[in-house]
Amino acid sequence: MKPAPNQHIRAKSGPQPTKGDSKTRRQAPPGKKPHRSYPLTPHQNGQFCKKILGKTYYFGTVDDPDKALANYHRHCEGLHSGQISSVPKKPGAITLRELVNEFLNAAAAKRDAGRLTKRAFSDYRRVCGQAITALGRDLPVAAITRDHLRALHQHLSDGVSATTLNNRIGVARSLFLFAYDEELIEQPLRLKALPRPEKRVLRMDRANRGRRHFLASEIQAMLGTATAPMRAMILLGINCGLGNTDIAKLRRDAVDLDRQWLDYPRPKTGVVRRCPLWPETAAAIRLAVQQQRERGPADEAVQHLLFVTRKGHPFVRSEEKVDENGRPVVTEHDAIATNFKRLMAKHGIESRGLGFYGLRRSLETIGGETGHQVAVDHIMGHAPASSDMGAVYRQHVAETLLRSVTDYVRAWLFGPEGSEATPR
């Protein structure tokens, strides 16, 4: 069985059979059926197919129409009802290319349901393409050996950092685990030949990147020249530990400026997160929202967002395009990162790997000095480890404890007397 035409990984066409070749004689001409009432249609790839619920399925070669018809009757009820989404193959017969498309189809369903970001799906697709390049599209998955996995590991590690390799290996291992979980192979693959980098190597890689948090003087300098929206975002970053995507998805109803509280589950983890807002943060948000309203009403699609760009877009968004080969490519637009980098350059703040997310790291670092790690984790929206039974039974964190953390960070940033800077 060959995969459907609308696949995520497209193989290059091989050499065409010459005139008189046996493969040419095998292929039935378009429209040729054993008899008029035959329910399947011959495809130019040499198989009988049928389009069901908008997707084309293949049931067997044109050399044996009776076998193809029996295969169709065996699975037609499940296909027409939508209970199954593919024609089951004999376990172990699936090729790497077919596995990749099954894996990406499942990932695309998660993406469309909002359970996987476009960026993550793009990473999945990239690693799957690398696996096909390294191992070959027609390699049976059940025949993958340790040597194959070592070759894939070498291919994935070529010219990348330990952190990037760790992410790539994670996707590749998920691909092969998917094959066994979905019963596409009878035995799981032994993945010891596809190891993640050791934790020591990852720590050294992070250490080589240099300082990734900000000094109080650097944040003060940027606040003094930032625009109203950027000032509000910087303060949300150091006050509440919000990252770029957190701020881009921040809803209006998550911020109570009268009580000066943020109640905002973290989009990445869904973990409940509450944080007291500093007076400076609340004032900066008010000014940014006021200026935004003066530009006119926002489109209905983004009216729920606290911040939108001048063109009415979310500050962080993914745009999917098609490249010259017809393959989808995801382009990330992060106006927060772009504007913040310009602000850093203006004040001569340079450190490899240091960006807007460094504000979140600064809150974690300075807030941890209070010794109230439970409160810091709550503000940051950290997902607790499954073994943390305290987090399982803990129902809430006292507001006084949360304030003790944010007040400590505020004093670190502005001094004991607080800020007197005027928002711009």
C-alpha cells in the first residue's frame, strides 16, 4: 500500500520505466476496471484506490482486483464511518516514509485541535525529513538496526549545539515509539543507540552561552527609554515572570488593575498562576492600553488580547506558507523579541542567548533568594514533578507569601523606596 498523495513528506520521483518494461504493463490505464460496477478505481501508481470522506485510500495492485476488492470490503465500514483513518497494514511491513506520514498526520490533528503549536509541528516535520534523508524512505521500520540509529544520531548532531540535538533526539524517539504504540510494528525498537546528550553536556552547553539574566541597572536603563507597550511588557516579565508568548496571549480579563493582580494560567502548561502587580506595572499597563484604544477599535479576533501591534496582530504569531517545493513552512513573527533586542542594543547590553526571556530568569533567580520557592514556582507557573506530593495536596499559596517574593524583587530592581520613574 502506498501513502495517500497529500502527504507531509514528499519523495523525489525515481527513474521512469521504459517502454516495454514489465512495470509499465502492470499499470492499468486510467478508468480501466474489471467490470462497470467495480467500486474501486485504478491509479497510475498501479493500485486500486477509492476516495472516502475526502481522503484517497489504496487497497491493492491492479494485478489482483479480487484481492483489492476483498481488502476494501474488509475495511470499508470503518473508513466510511470515520472510525479508522487508514487501511491497516500487516505489522512490520510499514516503511519509514509511511511511518513518517502517519506520525505527522497525528501531529497535525493535535495542531489543529490546539494541543500542538505550529512551531512544534514544523520541528517535527524537519526531524522526520532528516530521518528519511539519513536512512532512506523505503527502509522497513521493523528492519531498523542499531547501526541505522547510530547513523541517524550522527546526522542529527551535525553542526548543532547539545540543546538543539537534545530536542531533535526527542522528536526522533517519539517517532519510533509512535510506531509501536500504534501497532505499526510488532516489536519496539531498541533506542539505546539514539541517546539524548548527557545532563553534564547540557549543563556545559548552557554555561558556555554566558549570562542569561539581567542586572537591575540594565532593566532600569531599558525602562527609562522604552515605549509604553514595551515598558509594560518588561515590567510584566520581571514582576510576574511572563515570557514572550505569555504576554502575546494575555487576555484582558486576566488582569485586575484595580486590585493590582494577575490571574493567568500559563498557556504552555495550563498551570494556575497568580501574581501581585507592582504599582509601576499597573500604571504602565493602563498607559499602554489607553494608547492602544486611541488608535481605534481592534479587530474582533484580537479584542480579547491585552496587547496588539499597530497593525492589529498578536505580538507573537505563527504564519504558515508554502515553499517552492510545495512544502509548508512555518514563519515565526515575534515583535516582542525584535523590539526588545533593539532596546538592548541601544543600551549596549550584549550577551549570547540573552533576550526577553531573560527577565523571567531574573525573577526566578532573585525571587529564589527569599527562600519561598513554592511561591516563586506559583508565580512562574512551573508544572510540578509527578513525584511532588506536596504540590498535589496544596490547594493554594497565600497572597502574603506571593507578595513577599514580588516585593523583594521590586526592592532589588528599584531600591527600598520603590520607583519614581514616569512611564513614557
